[in-house]
Amino acid sequence: MPPEFRHADAPDAGPETPAPRRRPAWWVALPALALVAAGLAWTGAWYYAAGRAEREIDNWIVAEGARGRDWSCGNRTIGGYPFRFELSCDGPSVVLQGPTQWTWKAARVHAVAQVWNPRHIIAEFTGPATLSEAATGRTITAGWTLLQVSGAGTGQRLERFSLAANDYTLAEGGATILSARHLELHLRQHPGEAANGALDIAMEVDDATGMALMGGAPAAGAQPAAPVDALLQATITGVPELAILPVEARLLKWQANGGRVKIDQARISAGGGMMAAMGELGLDPQRRLDGMVTVSVVEAGKLLPVLASAGLMPDFLTALAPVLGAAGMPTQVDGANASAFPFVFRNGRVALGILPLGKIGPVF
């Protein structure tokens, strides 16, 4: 068969299939390179922010010194890379300059802030801590099993502050001033009224005992005071700028600012009884109480003896327990029957409702 016929009869091999295109080798490495670049950028940003945080701490210490509060730290380090900022300080202390100089010291503090929210700081303190007066050498010692403090703010302005402690004790000269199983304190700038110095305050103390409640050292053979629980929720307006001032000078500034205490809830519970209060108080120009507070008492016969033994009220008032149960206006506190007493303070006088009780003098 001629060659041309053999070629014509041969099977058709079809069009030629092109070879697949091969991607460059760098394409495979691109995701890894992007991750490395992002990690380097994050690392640079973290170290830049850490350096800036250190500068802000230094600036804050300088600003505090101008206000009479000299902070120091024995050994300060910053870490926490990559997602947190951690400040460790051995032997933190602050010297409070004023009419009398006080020095506060603790064993150690460890503070943490997240990278995405560096203005919210949570700190844990290691005790014990001491507060000493330079002129007299008087020293007060505090201890705890857990003490945490948190704060949030912008620049030099603190917007929120919280403190929580477990098994807290305060002692002087070997005697316990105050002991509490748990205590909390929360402060924040009142929404919309920060410019007027308005603060919201919430405080709670559980199972509190000690000399501070007994009004001084107990007499020989006296029984320890029964545990007392207390809580307070209030708004304080006209708060002066935080500075080193005697209590009297600070109260005078507060009164001049038109300061008031709006008590939303205040309670003391002990021995199966309870005393609750709500209302509003301030000081008039003569430094006398001005306002109205309604006090409600639950189980006065159980509560008053415990408060008297704790030094929170004179002993002779315990004889008024039967009267309190019958004389007040009927009300309820947390579903329990109570007697309410509205006390009105005006122009140096105090009245129970419309019933005058007598005159009152200056608070200080």
C-alpha cells in the first residue's frame, strides 16, 4: 500500500493538548511572607506602644508629684508581648505631702492592660502594705489574701475605679482595727455631670468586725463584736479636685461647691436585723446638716444591741428598740416589715416628719 494511503487511513490523533502552566515558586510562599510581614508590623507596633506607655507613666508620675503625691517603684518592668501590656513593680510606694506627711508602701503590684483597650488597667497587689506618718512614726498595716484594683480613663482623667479585697485586715500596734471577709468599692464619673464633679459610689462590706466598729480598744473581757454587713449606693455632687487637704478643708470646698449626697440605698445588717436609709444630705453655710433622710428599721430588737456592741451607736439607744418597732410608719424593706422614720434637717434643727426634735450644731 502506498505510503500516502497508509497515512490517510491512520487514526486521527486530535489537536495537541497544551502543557499546564506552572505558577512561580514565590506564589506558594506568599501567604507565609504575608504572615511574617504582619508579625513584624505587630511586633513593631507593640514595642512602640510599650515605649509610649512607659513615657505616659513617667508623665503621670510627674503630674502626680505636682499634686503632692510622689510615686516610686523599686524595679519597674513592662512585658506581656504580644497581646497585653504588663507592668510589674517591686516595692511600690507613694509619699503624700501635706500638713502631715504620710507614706504608703506595698510589697509588689502587677498591672495588666489589653492591647486593644490600653486605658482599662487591672492591677493585683501583694501585701502587706503599710501607711506611716512621718511626724509621729504611727504605722497602720493592711493585709489580704486577694486585692485587685481596676481603673479606666482618658489622659489624666480617671473615669472609673474599682477595688475588691478578700480577707482584708487593718491593724495598728498589733491590734486589729478592721477585719472583713470581703469588701468592694466602685467609683465612676456620673454620666453627663463629670464637669460638675459628680461621682457615683457603690460600697459593700461583708462580715466586718474589729476595733473600728467597737469605737476603740475593747474593754477587758468584752466579747468580740458580731459581724456586720453594710452596703452603700449614692451619688456625690460638687466633689473638689483630688488633692492633699485636711478633711475639714475638703468638706468646706465641697460645701462651697453646693455638694450633696444623694443616697439611693444604704444598709447595715447584723444579728438578724437591718437598718436602711435613703434621701439627700448636704451642709449649709454654717456647716450643719441640711436635707432629709428616711431611716427604716427591721427587727430593731435584734439589730440595736449588735450595733451597740460594735460601737456603732450608744448603748442607751438599745432601750428604744420597742419604741422604734411601734412608733415608726409601717413600711417594708426587701419584703420584711419595717418601721420608717423621716428625719428632716433644716436651719440647724432636726425634725421627725413634722415633729421637732431639737437643735443640731456644726458637723465640724
